[in-house]
Amino acid sequence: MGISHYIKDIGRGARGARAVTRAQAQDLLGQVLDGQVTDLEIGAFCIAMRIKGESADEMGGFLDALHARSRKFAASTRPTVVLPSYNGARRLPVLTPLLALLLARQDLPVLLHGMRTEARRVLASDVLEALGIPATHAPQDASVELPAIAPGTITHIATGELQPGLARLLAVREVIGLRNPGHSAAKLYIPCAGPSVLVTSYTHPEYASMLQECLQAQGASALLSRGLEGEVVADPRRSPRYDGFVHGAHRVLQEQQPGTATEVAGLPEAIDVATTADYTRRVLAGELPVPEAIAQQVAFILQIVQALEAAPESTPRRPASDGVQP
């Protein structure tokens, strides 16, 4: 065993590196998740992939390995909306909890998974705790299936409760200071047994095409856009491009709109947990308006949910087509 033979391919520098196949990527990350490789190999893997970048086939293989080893929530009566949350607030309040609560108000089951990957950021899970929504803990017996999430409720859970190997890989960032393929996989991670709608995002535009290709190849139902400081929630000051997927069929739902708002009504300047929780409560109570960009994001998610409920059976994966209606 070992992954040194894969590192020889992916670690030849920006020009000489070769991508591994989907099957090889599945074996590679599977060994990492199972703890079968040394710390030195993990570091080499992370640095090599950081320089080379992930291909859609490689990311597909990484997800195959991750989902095969993950604990999953049972199917709910409606598609579960999955919100990966791994960045938190840096300059603006973390609004992923607001997005989750707005979706729950639409009678949807909502799952937020994540963990701290940078020491100084405010996490969405911390804000949910402050709002009286405690974290879920998985039973120690890994053979016990996690219960379905009821429509109209939110479950948030730490990554390590679902897949400890992924949590260990994400924690490598604290040592080497760079993101790695685990961070990309985490944003595409769907720990649900039944129908789901993944809400995912990218920070750097060069990742958009890879994520689109990967979502199509996975046959996923998802909403993809540029996020807020690495979070999947929309930036309240902007109206980004939205790409929708239903069983992998792709359609551009909205092109990026020009301009950046100079002010968002009621949005606080402070990003601490208490201030963010208070702002979220006031928006939900109708004392402050829902930011237009987030209301639009909720509408697009509902559109995908409704399309998925209208055609619940998976259709054959196909290339992108503007004629496909999510």
C-alpha cells in the first residue's frame, strides 16, 4: 500500500504533473481517510495537489472514497438541503445560519456540516448554538444509521462525527497553512441517504468549471454560485451567477449582475457570534429585511427542490444543456 506512486504523477510541478484517474483518486483518498499513509505522504499529497489543482475526474474519485466511508442521515420525506460550512466569518457576518433558517421556514429539512479550519473565524455552528439550535452528535456505534431530518428543522453536525478521516485531512491546513483537496471535497460532500439538494460555492473563479463538471458527472442536484468569504451563502451586497443542477442536468439560472451595494439594511459591522445571532433573529422576526441576494438564493434552491420532487427518480447523466429545466 501507500500513495508514493500517485505522488510521483501529481507532484511533478505545475507543468509536469499528471492527473490520476477517477479510480486511482478513489484509492488514494481512501488510504488517506483510512489512516494507512504516513504524515509525510499526506503533506506531500496536499502540497502536490495544491500546485497542480484537482481535475473533475480526480474530485469524482475523492468523493467516491468519501461517500463510501461516510455516515449518512436517513432519507427524509422531502429532499434534504445540504449546506457545507467550513470558512466562517472574516470581514462580514456569517449568514449561513440565516440561509438555513429561511430554508427551514419553507418546510425543508436542512443539514449543515462543517468544522473550524481557520482559528480566527466565527463559525456558522457557533451562531446556530447561540440561536438555541444545539449540535447533533452521532452515536458511537458506526453501524447505527443517523435519523432522518424532519422537514422544517435544521441539523448541524461536526465533520468528524460523520467522517473522522476527512476532519484529520482538513486539519492539515493548520500545519501547512494551505487548503487541500479535502476542502474542495467537503464543499461537495452529501452525507444523506435520500434525495438532497447541495448548496455549494467557489471563491476563485477558476474552480467554477471544475465544480460544474463534477456536479454533472455525479448526477447531483445542486445550486452553485460564488459564495461569501468561502461560505455557501450569497454575499448580501452582490447578485452572482447561479448554476442549477437536477440529477446532473445543468442550466444557468442567472448570470452575474453588475454592481456592489454600498449598504445592506441592518447588516451589522461586527461579526461576533452574539451580534450575528441578534441580526439573524431580527431578520426572522421581520424587524429587518431579508437581504435581497439571500432571498433570491432561497428562491433558486426552492426551484431545484420542486424540480427534484417533480422528477424524483435519477435520470441518466448528460452533458450541460441550456434546454434542461431544473
